[in-house]
Amino acid sequence: MPSWGRDTRGVKMGAFDGKVALVTGAGGGLGRAYALALAKEGAAVVVNDLGVSRHGEDEGQALAEKVVDEIKALGGKAVADRGSVSSADDAQAMIARAIENFGRLDIVINNAGILRDKTLVRMDEAMWDQVIDVHLKGTFLVTKFAVEAMIKAGQGGRIINTSSYAGLKGNFGQTNYGAAKAGIAGLTRVVALECARYKITCNAIAPVAKTRMTEELDMVPESYAAEDVAPLVMWLASEEAAGVSGRVFGAHGRHYFEYVVETTPGVEREAAWTLEAVGKNFEAITAPAGTGGEAAGEDAAKARAIFEALPQVFDSEAGASWDAGLVFAVRGAGTYGLRVAGGSASFVEGKPDKVSAKVEFDSPQTLIELAAGQLSAQKAFMAGKIKADNMGALMKFASYFDLQAAGAIAGGESKEDAQARSAVSEGGGEGAEGPNGEVVGKTFKMPARHLKPSEMIAYAEAVDDRQARYLSEEAEGGLVAAPLFAVQPLIGALEAAMSDDELNADMLRLVHGEQEMIFHDVLRPWDLVSPRSEIASVEEKSSGWLIEVRQRLMREGEVVVEASSALFVRKPSDGSNTKKNNDSKKARAGEEERESPEVVFSQEQVVAEDQPRRYAAASGDHNPIHVDEEVARAAGLPDVILHGLCTMAFAARAAVEGVADGRVEGLKRMKVRFARPVFRGQQLTTRIWEVEPGRYGLETLNEKGQPVLTHGEVEIG
């Protein structure tokens, strides 16, 4: 391990051997400390300094050359640069100097700065412009040209910017400096997002040290040496920090910490806000998570009372064989446990001895609303208000414990009255009315995010698509996503639509009927994508409701993948649909007996034992019916079922290999209907036939010859 921070006295530890760094403002203070530390670790350094005091006067000394001489005296490599960071020409020249002298550029430390301190009313425009130009514009220019060079080289890179306490927390008499430094923090976060795909990290430090800039400031202790900050900068510039980007770190002498931006939980109202309502709720709006004074204390007490009441409303008959320990972490309230064994349940302080599952609530209010019947459990889960590491255990908890009755008991009702009230509540409500067609046209936009190489590789492995281009960034042409990978970033948008309160779809009665995908381009690592969805239609049938959700995956403002999911929400069975089900079976049998097409390509696939679990992890679809045998059996199935989209991915692989010459770029459109569940151990065969040039039919059969994917359509371009 390198010994950054020790006085190495010229002995090269080698952590940066072969690397090239540019340090701006390196003629003294922090910049000099960084340049020397990098050189001691083997880096070649471009030492930039304009050679002026903190107030901008020319000091008449070649400060950059002096530091270069120090580095060379230590046996290192360095060149001087006296360009101004606020000049585009000079900034470009700095980058060129690094490449011309040392052949590359790996590290940039934006450290150059000046001060022009005055209070707001005494500051003139020139003082404002000078500080903004050097700090903010200078950081922008050097970073821009450095990133261009790093992208061209294709070897990644490290950028460390310099923010300040004045910009992050505020400091009297420094409106110009504070604004510039706050801007640098924002610039850092955005550059980190944009450059992640190129393996370029961008972080910022907000140091406090005794330097030329702070020599007249009594508030900076003499003991805060520039050399104490250097190890943090060195680490951020190292290979060890490859996964750290877009963050801002403080260094006050030898005290290191991170600046983070947090939001309070806040307050959401059904009704429109008014001036009076804002005033009345201001304390709650601004209260940090886990606080809130008396109200928060009351909610925590209610949460505890609900958990204490749960053993009274445990269904001992249904849960007779369940042996489990459950821990519930309620943010802002506490941690509570339940022990279930031998047909009974008991409340436990903290965690039980044996933990089968951990369930997290985002607030005590979520638990209270669930217990009051004001919030649907499935919608709370889909909205991220509830999280669980064992979905099977969570579903059993929901089945064996009457949470609404526990809420009523916690509120002072008797067990008998509480259970009677809960039974009435469960018998009616909005869910009985079915999905609401009035929400057709409602749209959902999910946060933009980068697609990571690891996600793409995991998805390809989960669907057994072993083409080298899907598995390695070193493959010819670079890594690209397997055909159906787009369903992974789109799943959040689909779930947001289907779990919408206004739509009122019963997720427990949901069946995926059809899926269509249109591919405008392939997806690559670090693409910045924004998933969107729209409830396109809600149509009532005799046995349920057919809902179509359209999805779009946007990349830099353009649609890259479109999807359409047809989902069927079954009505509770009362025996009246027997004829229809029989008719469906006859139609399906007839379909199997039709004349076989002239198959041009076929491919077999055996569903592995761990396939459903692998696909769940890679796709983000953690429905327990795919991974929990007990949940699957409770749904009337002999075993967990494979995700329909995994079966579709098998078929997409066959299409690409069989009729698209192995080029994922050739797959333009694919549509299938999910006809039967697929189980572990089954052998599937995908068959493809030509309909007309560029258009193909497709089906996937199980080992009995029964279709599991039908009405398949594939278009190749």
C-alpha cells in the first residue's frame, strides 16, 4: 500500500507510476503539495501557475518553474505552464502540454483560485467576474478539454475539483467566491454523471489549510498544513477510487468528512397548498428524518403498539407450520421483532434470535396508514415505502397477521370488535370495483440513470446468451446489451403505472398476456436513459380487465426502445367462467393441431434450476411466485414459474442467431403472447419460420409440444 502523507523525501512509492497529472494553481500551497505528492509516487506532472498573489498581483517569480525544479531534484518528471485557466486557449494548451511532453493525461486537479472579498453592496461587477472566471469558468474549461482528451485516449481518468466551505455552507463577505465554489460542486456532480460511461471519475474537495489564499485569515489555524490535505486528493486520483464519483469531501486539516445533500421527509397534501397551510406545516416540512418532536414521538408509540398487538391477531391455523423470526425496522420509530413458531406468535424487543426476514418501513406513518386501511400494502411496496429482503416471508406475514385489526387494538378497541371491523373492511373497498378506465393516458417518468456494464453482463448471463459482445467490454466493437435487456431499466416505469392508486389494479391477480418490443438502437454501457410509461387502455372482459401499458426508454432525448405490455387482471372466480376457460382450452388445443410451418431455424433451451432466481436478480422483477416455492404452491402451481420475459429472451436469442446473422442490431421488432407457464427443468424449443422477407413467425414449445409462446412476430432489418 502506498504511504501517502508520510515524508518520503524523494523515495518513489510507485502508486502513480506511468500516470500523468495536471495540477492548476500549483505554484504554492495546496497545489504545490499535490504536485509534489504525485511526483513522489511516480507521476509526471504539469505544474500550472499564473504566478500571482491571491489578490492577483504578479509576484515577479516563476512559481511554476520553482516547483518543477523541486520535483526534478527529487528525481521526478515535470514541466511548467503559466497559462490562465480562465482562457480557453490557455486551458487547451495545458492539456496539449501534458500529451506532447508525456504522451497522455490521467489526472487533473483543478486548484487555481483568487480572492476578491467584499460584502455584496460593496462588490463591483469586475470583482464578481474575476472570481467567477478563475474558479468556475476556469474549472469548466480545464475539465472540458481534459475530458475530451481522456475520452479520445479511452483509458479513463480522474478529475478532482476544488469547492469550499464558503460555497457549501456560506461565509460572510464572499458572495462571488461562495457562488463560484457552489457552482463547482454542482459542476462536479453533473460531470460525474456524464463521464461515468468513459470510466472518468469527477469529485471535489472543500479544503481548509494555511496557504497563499488564506495566509491573512485568522480563522484558519496554523496547524492546518496543505500536506495534510494531499492524501485525500491522492486517494481520489488513484485506482482505488474507481467507484467514487460525483461526491464532495471536506478536509479541515487532518479531519476528513463528506458533504452530503439530504432532503427532509416533508409533507404531502391531497388538497392544494395555501399560504396558511404552509405556515401551519412549516415545522413538519423542515423536520429532518427521524425527528418531528411530539408528533414523531406519538407516531413511534403508535407503531410500537401495533406490533405489540399483532400476536393477538395471528391466524394460528393457517400459520401452524410457519417457523420464522421477523424484524421490522421503522425509520424514525425503532426496530421491533416477531417470533412465530408452533402456531403462535410473540412480540420481541429489537431483533429475534432467528431472523428469517427484515422488513423496512420508510416512516411510522406508512405503518399507521396500512393498519388503518388508508394505504394499500401492495401499492406501498411498489412505491418503495416498504422493503423486504424475503418476499415469501412478507407475503406470509400479510396472510397470517391481520394488520388492520392490530391497528384497531392499538387504538383501544377490543380484539373481537377489531377483527369484525377488519373483516368488513376487507370485504369491500375500492379493490372490488376493478381497474379504473378513467386513468387512460396517465404518464409516468422515472429518474434518469446510467446503464452499468455489470448490469448488462448479469442480464445476458441470466438468459444464457453467451455472445461475447454481451459479456465483455473487451469484445470487438465494445459491450452491447443483449436483445431484451431494455426490460430491466423499464421495469420501474411499468410497475409505477400498474401500482398507481388511481388505476386500482389488484397486483395479486395480475397475469402478463403479451409483450411487444421495438428496437431503434442497441444499448451500450453508461448510456444515460430515462424510462417512461403510459396507461394506454383499460378494457373490461367477462373474466377480468385487460390493461395496456406502453413504455419508452429515452436516451439523450430520443426514443431508443419502445415496449407495450398487455396485462390481465383476473376477477375473483365464482365458477361462472368455466365455459370460457374450457373454450380457451379447446382453442389452444386447436392451435396446437394446426399445420406446422416450414421452420427455417430452431433452438433448444433447458430451464436451469436457478434460472428464475438468476433472472429475478438481473431483471429487477422480484415477484415471489418466481423464487419462492411456498408462494407458488399457494397460488396453485406445482413449482416456481419462470418469468415470461425470460422465455421471451430465449426466443430473442434464437431470432438474433437464426435470422439476424448474430447481429443484435438487426432485431427491430418482436412480439409474443404468453400461453403457458414455464417451470424449472423443462426443455423449450423455439421455432422460427419466414412470413415474408424481413418478417418471421415464432413460437416456443415445451417438451410435450405445448406452446408456451405463441403469435410470435419478428422483424429483421
